[in-house]
Amino acid sequence: MVRKALLGRVSDVDIRLLRVFRSVVACGGVSAAELELNIGRSTISRHLTDLELRLGIKLCDRGPAGFALTDEGQRVYEASSRLLAAISDFQADVHEVHQRLTGHLAIAFFDKTVTNPEVKISEGIKLFDGIAPEVTLEIHVEPINVIESGVLDGRFHLGIIPTHRPSSSLDYHALYGEQMYLYCGAGHPLFERKDKRIARRDITQHKYTGFRFHSANMIAGRELKLKRAADVYSEEALAALILSGRYIGFLPDHFAEIFVRRGTMRALRPDIYHYRSSFAAIVRRSPKPSRLVATLLGCLCRAHGTAYESADEALSQQATAIA
């Protein structure tokens, strides 16, 4: 039984064990991590046991019942993510001294971006890969609050979120926007009613679904005094509830379009119930972004036709060096 922490200095072996642990958590279990790590289950299990003994902590339950982190394991996972991100940043900084753009970047996006015609993230990544082909990317899709906290604690190098409540610890760089409308699904009492016969009281008396975390979505629902009867954390979940015919909720028009075409969803009074979300790339204000992050940010801003002076300068210098 693990009884006390034995960890002193963090060694290369500890780093390797933490990388294995992080991969197992990301994959959702030992079996699922076999392909990712290219090592056998017995070896992975031994590495996890070695790490638990090294830390003096039980990190997870693993066996026939499945894989689950303990509370202590969750804290170690979060701390290890910060540590490994810091190591990656250090490696990138060293490579910068040698004028090489290489390393690892973790990026987090908000939900449902690729269907938005205003989004040029793919073009930005293409531009970045042309300049820094040795860099490996790690992409996450997360709620706004998770992206913000992840950028702040170093788990993510860059995030892309709808702007709603600026933090003094983050820098924001405008990228694109999207139009939001209030929708209901087929079978809802308002679905067949003509817009001119839908009054404000008709809207407010029906169940509303919206984001549980602070966002423009939450603000819009509160301002309209809509009765939130279901909490969600993604637009996929929002759409599922709206399509049930029991809830109304805001969705971006580019995402809802496919359901509207199928006749399973419609916008309610789009002349009144709408708002526009603006999206920005976010990075930590301090420490300043590395040249690697600044170059990625510059590529994203350039692809979207927005300005980021320092990143554009780094981008131009690197392009000149390559040429």
C-alpha cells in the first residue's frame, strides 16, 4: 500500500512516467493507451505502479470495472500537464536561440467552428505548418471556461473562444464572428406558428436550454428572462435538446442550417431574437508568448485578415530566413 510521498528531485524517469500517465488519462484507460504509446498493457500498468510508488499516491482505479482517476490522481494529472507544458515551452525557447521553430503546441477551440464560413483556422494552420513543419500540434475542443483556465495555467498555449468577459490576465486577438438565433425543433408548440403570431410572452413561457458557464449565450438568456430548464456545455448538446421539440435555445446559424434544411428546426422571430458573437484567440499576458506561439497567433490573425503586429513581425522574419 502506498503510504508516503518519496518524490524528491524530478528525474528524467519521473518525466517519462508522467508522460505515460498523461497518455493513459487522455486515452481513457490502459488498454486504449496501447496504440498511443506503442507498448504493452503490462508495461503500462507497471509504469503506473512505479509512478504511484514514486509519488506515494494512488492515482487511479484500473481493472475489469474500468479506469477512473482518484481525486489525488486528478490533481497530479493537472499538475503534470502544467509541468510537461513548461518543459515543452523550455525546449521551444532553446530552439528559438538556434532560430528553429520546433516543439509542441496545445491549442483549444470552442465548439462547432468548421461549419462557420467566417472561420479560417484551417488556413492559419496551413500557413503555420509551412513555416514550422517540425512543430507537433495537440488540438482540444472544450467549453469556454475550460479553455480560459487551461490557457492561464499553461495546459493550452493558445485558445479560441467567443469573447464575453475579458480577463486582465489574458490578451485577446480578434479573429471572426458568428450570428446566433433562437431555435425550436419540430413538434414544439411554436414550430408551426407564424412569426407575426409569436409574442414575447409566447417565448418566455417555454423551456429554454443554455450554457451553464458564463458566456454571451448565458447573458442573452438572462436579458430575455428565459426560463433555463436544462444546462449544457456544448452546442452539440444544445442542438439535441432543441431537436427534442421540448426546448428553445440559441445556436449559430451555420450550425443550425442543416437542421433547418431538413425541416427539423426553425428560428423564432429572427428579427428580434438574435445576437452576434465575436471570437478571439487568447494567450497569457504574462509570461509573454514564445516566438513559436506568437508565430501561430500571427498565422491565425493573418488568415482571418486581422492584425497582430508582433506575431506578424516574427512571421515575416521566419519566412525571410526560410526563403
